[in-house]
Amino acid sequence: MKLLEGKVALITGASRGIGKGVAEAFARSGANVAFTYLSSVEKGEALEKELAAHGIKAKGYRSDASDFKAAEELVTAVCTDFGTVDILVNNAGITRDTLLMRMSEQQWDEVIHANLKSVFNLTKAIQRPMLKQRKGSIINMSSVVGVKGNPGQSNYAASKAGIIGFTKSVALELGSRNIRSNAIAPGFIETEMTAALDPKVVQSWKDSIPLKRGGTVEDVANLAIFLASDLSGYITGQVINVCGGMLT
Ligand code: NAP
């Protein structure tokens, strides 16, 4: 039997990058997959077809994770279409990198809304069906930057550190109902998000990684499968780094 056979997963921001990798890995592991995207409509539609080819149920929804009402409507729609949700992966995220000296209020607000408020929105909405079925696994995509900080990313680091505090609090609140909440802290993973970085910065990051390479989306997806599955049934409130040893 496949590790996620019969489970229903909802993944935010799966049109590309890590979210797409997690959606593909979950489908290969037998999960039925609901996923969201915001601007990448064609990529979202293509992914729906690709996932369904694994013989599971797959559906993409265009939904803004930073919008409270949209998150509520999304969870209602997914529960109607799939019956329930067992796994929530809060993956959607953006960067608006610049030094604090130059950072605008808009750059701060956009990142906090897309990265942190989205996690509140989706978790709040998913609480009800998970409480009803007395089980669930919530996986939040933080970052090593949220643990360590990073110059030029004070907005992003604050959002990712906020996710860690939220993840641990939810684990404490919902543990007695068999709902687990964990965070993944990826290091440098090669996606479109990191392709936008200065190549010199990228090289210096790679040089400082003990495993001497950037991570792949599969490296992150493998941990997500574990946290989503019953293999991690006694693990909650944790932050696990996937960073090639960058942060020890
Ligand atoms: P990416 O390639 O830029 O993809 C981001 C995804 O999030 C896209 O599918 C995008 O959808 C979606 N998204 C953005 N804002 C959204 C919103 N408001 N509502 C719904 N979807 C939204 O990023 P990535 O590198 O895969 O990163 C994924 C997550 O991992 C992020 O939370 C990121 O902070 C975290 N992370 C990444 C790294 C890394 O090295 N790559 C390291 C640590 C943590 P559209 O394309 O449709 O807009």
C-alpha cells in the first residue's frame, strides 16, 4: 500500500516550485490532491491533468491564500469535492527582498500577507473538518531564514519566523484532537523563486553548504510525504530543516 493512499491533501501554491514537487510526490504516494495557484492559470490546469494521470483525484483551484474569505470558500469547495481534508500544506509564498533602509510599507505588507496571514487563513478554515474527523496533519513551509535571519530579507524572515511560532502554538492547541502541526525549513532550494537571486549570492550560499549543492524540490517533498503520512504519527510542533547542513 502506498504511504498516502486514500488521504486527501490540500496544497497551496502548487503551480510551480516546491508546491508542485510536493503535489507530484503526494500523487505518486497515492493521495488525492487539491491544490491552489494564483497567477499561473495555465500551469495550474496542466498540473491537474498531470496529477490525475497517477490514477488519483486531482483538482486545481485559483485562490488567493492571503485572502481570509477566499480561504474559507476554498476549504468549503475542497470538502464538497473531496469529502474531507486530511493533510494541509501551507506552501504559498513570495519574496520582496531589499534592505530595511529601502523597504516600503507595501513590500512589508505583501510578504506578511502572502506568507504568514495565508497560513492563519488556511489553518483556521481547515480546523473545522479536521476537528470533526479527529485527525489531520498540517505542514507549514517556513525557511532557514526564519530561524537565522538574512540581510535584505527582514520582511521574509519575519514572516517565516512567525510561521514557526504559529506552527508550535497550533500543535499545542490541537494535539489532543490528533491534529499535528509541523514546519519544514528549506535552505537553498533551486526554484523560480531562487532563480531571481543574484548569481554571486547563490554561489556563496552553495559554497557554505556542507553537502555542496542546492536542494531539489524532491528533497523537500520527501520530508513532506513523511510528515503527511502516519509514519510521523508521534511528531508534532517541530521545525525540520532541509538545508544540506547549512544550518546546524
Ligand atoms: P515559487 O517557485 O516562487 O512558487 C511560489 C508558489 O506560490 C507559486 O505556485 C505561486 O502561485 C504561489 N503563490 C504565491 N502567492 C500566492 C497566493 N497569495 N495565493 C496562492 N498561491 C500563491 O516558490 P518556491 O521556491 O517553490 O517556494 C515555495 C515555498 O517554499 C514558499 O513559501 C517559500 O517561501 C518557501 N521556501 C523556498 C525556498 C527556496 O529556496 N526556494 C527556501 C525556503 C523556503 P502563482 O505562480 O500562481 O502565482
